[in-house]
Amino acid sequence: MSAKAAVHVVGRSAGALLRQGNAPAVHLQLEESGRRCDRDPEFRRYILVLASHAQANSDLHRALIEHLKVDLDDGGLLRPTDTLVLEQPGGMTVQEFIQIVREGLAA
């Protein structure tokens, strides 16, 4: 409850299946941090979608990633205060993403 932000790194794996094998951990984490944003307007989320997402290990995870990529238009997953970064090969590095998070938390 004392955290000021959540950092999500989304790659090809959706993590362990929870809730009787029906919900991937990564998806649940995004949902829970989204609820926290709704309760606390100061809370921030930083979401990095790694380039490895192209090899998503399930249709469900692939659908979540595609939704994230178009969410600014479709709505539902992202909050106005979220920072979403889509890693591009040869583009932004993880280290640069970390710097974005640090600067955001220092502001």
C-alpha cells in the first residue's frame, strides 16, 4: 500500500496460471494495479512490452498484448497516468525504460 508505482515488464510469457489455472499472473497483476490506480490518483504504472512479445506463449497472452498496444483507442486496460513503452529491436533499451521510471518517481 505504500508503493507509489507499479512496474510491469510484459514479454512472451504470461507467468504462472492462477485461480484454478484460469488466469495468468501477468494479467492479474495488471488488473490489480489498475484497480489501485482507480483508488489512488497519485499511483502510477510503468508498462514495458518487450520485443519478445512477438513470440507470446498463448493466444490469451497474445490478445492481452495486442489490446495493450491499441488501448489508447479501445480503452479498458490503460489509465491516463500510465506510461506504456513498446520495446523495438534497436530502439529503446530496458535501461532507458528504467530511467523513465526513475524520472517519473522523482517528479
